[in-house]
Amino acid sequence: MFNGLVAYLDSIKARDPAPRSRWEILLYPGLLAVGMHRIAHWLFEARLFFLARFVNHLSRFLTAIDIHPGATIGRHLFIDHGFGVVIGETAEIGDNVSIYQGVTLGGTDPANGIGGKRHPTLSDDVIVGSGAQILGPVTVNARARVGANAVVTRDVPEGAVMVGIPARSTLLDATEYAREFVPYGTPCSETFDPATQKVELLQCQLDLMQKQLKALLDERDAAAEVEAPRRKGGRTGA
């Protein structure tokens, strides 16, 4: 158990440059919220619903993070800052997921009145930027990133980077998102500033389109060079 806690703290330290030691991380509200959720979830599965709700309300009072006791959470969930995070009852979260403040994993009202699966599923290594809303029984597949304030209502492909309302995938190739952890759910710059996210995302897309345009022009010029001698030879022969 102690080794598991140390591994958890180290996983958070690897994703957050702020703490100087593991002791600081023990004071993180996200850590407390996840720990209390483990207790609430155990009570929920034992059908001790009132006690599960009591632990849930106590956790929300202490941390301002609301995780329904029924939510299923994997290993090493990192809720950074955490204020205003809401995770619904049927939400499922995989391993090594990172969530920033103000995120909602919300449900939809089923038309047939039956509860069922109403909340999102986040696969392993997903990053959700601050203020993002992921709504309904959608799946955010492994290594995907949801940018700040994006609204996701459809499944997200593996490794995709989603921005906007409604969220759409940015024009990024695999070499960009295959790197190590990038904070705030955005891969555009090593010196990313969340205050200028929209500008940096547009700059990132512009740079990529310029590269693609240059590659197309180079391909056209190369084809023209190959074709020129053929045309010249044809005219000489005539």
C-alpha cells in the first residue's frame, strides 16, 4: 500500500512542475478527493448508499470537487487545482488521466427515462484542460487531449486533440502527440501559456498547414522537373 502511494505521488510529480517534494502533493485537494472517493465507492458498491453520499458530501465540502460515489476511477488520476470539477455517477476513468479545474464529466437525460450509462468514459493517459465539458456516454480514447473550455459530445479518437464548441480535432500529426506529458491538454508549444491558448492553437495549425503546403509545392516542382525533359524530347522528335 505504501509503495502504491509513493508511485501515485511520483506520477503526479511527473505531471506537475510545482511541488518540491512528495509532502507537498499530500496537501493537494485532488489527492484528498480521489482518496475519499475510494472510500465512498467501496461503500456504494456495498449498497451503503447513505454513507457513500455522506463521504461524498464531506469530500466536496473540503475540496470543492464532486465525484459521485458510483464513478469508476483507475490508477493515478491527477486532478490539478480541482476547484469545480464534477464527475458523474456512471463516468469511467482509466489510468494516468489528468484533469484540470472546472472540468465536468456530465450526463445526458435518457429519452426513455432509464438511467443506464449517462456519463463519459476516459481511457488511459487522457488530458482534459480547464473548463472543458464532456457530456453524455461518449468515449475519449487513449492519449487524447481535450483543450480548455472545449465541449465534447461525440467520441474522441485515440491521440486526437480537441478544441472549440462543439469540440473538433486540430490538424496535428502523430509526431506531435507522441511526446511526453504536455500540460493543459495542448501540444502546440513547449512554452504554452493557457492565457493565450486560442492564439497558440491557431499558430500551431498555421505552421502545420504551411509545412503541408511547402511539401505539396516541392512535390509539384519535382514532378515538373521530371516532366520537362519528356516534353522537350517530344517536341524535338516531332
